[in-house]
Amino acid sequence: MKLLSEILYKCDLLEIAGSTDIEIRNPVFDSRKVGEGDLFIAIRGLNSDGHDFISQALDSGAVAVVCEKFPEKLPEKISFIKVNDSSKALGVIASNFFDNPSANLKIIGVTGTNGKTTVASLLHKLMNSLGYKCGLVSTICNKIGNDELDSLYTTPDAIALNGLFHDMIKQGCEYCFMEVSSHAIHQNRVADVKFAGGIFTNITHDHLDYHKTFLEYINTKKAFFDNLPRESFALVNLDDKNGQVMLQNTLAKKYAFGIKNLADYHAKIIENQLTGLVLNIEGREVWCKLVGEFNAYNLLAIYACSRLLGIESDESLTALSSLEPVEGRFDYFISPGKIIAITDYAHTPDALENVLTTIQSLRKGSENLITVVGCGGNRDTAKRPLMASISATYSNKVILTSDNPRFEEPEAIIRDMQKGLDPVSSKKAVVILNRAEAIKAASAMAREDDIILVAGKGHEKYQEIKGVKHPFDDKMILKEALA
């Protein structure tokens, strides 16, 4: 329990009706979860407006409401607080309620289109291996030390996020590495989080169903760096043309990493094989278990961040060489029939091309590459033709299938994808709507030394159809089909 006046500290208050000298059990922004003694924060969302559910929250026991617009008639004995932006206020309230945990934890935020999960997850592994207890907030899972918690979103809501930080501190964590999605930045889920550093991996076509334009998407990512405090660091990929854009208005200390351009932290790829990468980092050669140029960038970002956190070069490189790939990211095995099978989370055109070009660089020349790919429903439709076109460009055979169709019909999604296929590419492509059957078909087509790529879902253990998440595991189905 905390006084309302305490958890409103630093909020941009416009008007107060009622007392702030009352105790609050919990801050809540979902009216369905309100209980006796709670504070309800009315948030304007994409599909609904929390202001429409104020009466429901009061019926459930809310004793105070934070909102952008007062109801026409204010109920007696209920405190109402008007703010300019409820979503920003939620971040401040959540931080205050959990005793401002981000001020007592060194939090590193990783943002970008691709690489967020790998960079955040492997930084967590690297620092843990060096004896630092760390937290992780990622797409795959959340962690406190080595204890694993379920993850519903890339970046949780402000209340859940600050609750996680609070638990990390209670359990002795010194660092937290977290993915920061563009949705989280735009929706103020990280408002009032004090970051010790920010990392920019890259930016390519994605989420244009939400951000509408690529410029808006870039500016949303940039806003994360604009808001970093002066004592933090901003580390960006200099080989991405928008890397410098991220640094334009930041107050943080500026650093860059790169392979093609000279940067504060530089690497060169010596070898790139299925068994891993040999990199020259700052004049030292290191062998790593990850594969592909895109992972060379991820590893360099991890190394650079560790150095900025005070880890010695030798110590960092030794730890870097022991890191295992993240589940569902160029996750491969060789079947008993000597077929190379790869599952990858690639669900953007750039990520898919990165994986396919990496496979091309590893090919001997005679083997076939069979790609199984789909696109998610109720998401950015503009990338669908690109995903099909890229798959056909690099593959001998393409199977277009269902991904997470959500509330769209898989046939409609695949029709959008087929628009990216010219007459020659169309001859390479077949449609198998059922994803399990598509994976089995690819397995039946493959011969010794062939390569199968199943792209789009990676680590996910479900397929979302009409609002229901059905158990589904690409890698497990692929292993069974090739057994």
C-alpha cells in the first residue's frame, strides 16, 4: 500500500478533484483487473479507450482515477486526477509504486528491427558467466539471474516492467538487459525508466501497420536515444545509415561499432562457416559459435557493451567465444540423412535476407535450398510480397504456408505474398496452407546435403489462429519429419 500523493510524484498534473491522502493497493490500467482500493489509470489505446471503462473500474472498487478527461459528473468520495498523457503518467506511477527500481539497477536497452533478442539474451549470459547477477527482459523469456519467467510481450507494460525490476533488485541483480520495441517506446511503456545505456542494432522495414510510415518508425526508435540521460551511453551500429540519426539529439555519451566503417569498436570477419565465425575484434582473433555476418554485428555489439560496462577486453573475448546461439535464431541441426535443417525467427524482409545470404555463403553449390515461409496476420501487409520475393531469389524451392494468421485467412495472406513472385519465381513456389504439412513436405523433398530453412516463428511454441494459441513447434516437427 502506498499513499496516492507518493505515487503521483513527478506526474504532470493538470487538475485534482478529491484527496490524494489516501492509500492505494495497486495501480491498474485494465478495468477487468481492478480490485478494492486500486488506482485506475485510463489509457487511450489503439482499439479501446480506458475512459469508457471508468464506471466499471469504480464498480470493481477503484478509489482513485487518473485520466485525461473528467467525467461529466464526478462521483463522491472518489479522487480524480487529470493529466496531459495517461500513458506517460502510468510509467511514472508504476516507477513510484515500486520505489523507482530503475534508479538502483543498471539497465541496458536494446532497440532495432533485428538482433534485439540475440544481443540482450547473450549480454545476459555473458555478464552472468562473469559473476554478475543479471536480469533479462526479452521476446523469448524474462529472467532474474537464471530463474526463467514467461514473456508475453517483447517489452511488458509499465506496471509489469517496474515490478520485474523491483524483483530483480530484491534478488540481488546488478544489471538488466532488455529489448525495447518500437511499440513500447511509442506507448510510453518505458517512460520514467532510467537507462544506463542504449544499443541500436539496425532498422529495416517492419511494423508499418502500426507506425504507418518508415520515417515515423525511425523517429520512434530515435526517441529512445533522445531521452537517454546524460550519464548513460548510446551505442549504435555505424554501418546502418540510420545509426548516426539515433545520436543526433541524445545527451548520452556516444559510441559506435562497425565492420565496414571505422568505429570505436571494429571487427573483421576472418571465417564464416556452419560451425561458427572467426572474428578479428580490435586486433584479437576470436572464434564464436554463432553463424553469419548479421551475428558478427550482434557479437560486436555485445563486446562493445561489455567494454562500456567496464569488462576487460581479454575477459570479454573469452566469454564471447563460449556463447551459444539463442533458441530459434539460426538454430540448426543435421538430420540422420545428412540434411541441414534450420529454424529462424526471421519475420522481416531484412532478417530473412540475412539468413538466406548466410546460407548461400555456406553452400557448396550442388545442394538444394528449400525454404518454408509465411507471414503473420493482422500485421504489416507491405512486407508480404517482399518476403516471398526474397525467399524465391535465394531458394531452389519455396513453400508458402501459414504463420500466425491470427484473425486473417491464411489464403488471403498467401495471395499477398504471391504478388511478389514474377513468372520465373512462381515456378519455384508451392502453397501448402497447413504449416505442419508444409514442413513435412519440405522434409520429404530434401535429399542428402540439402538445406531446409523454416522461417518466421523460431522459438515460438504456438500458432495463433482466431485468438487461440495452439501448441506448435517448428523445430520439433522438423526433427520428427527428418528422423
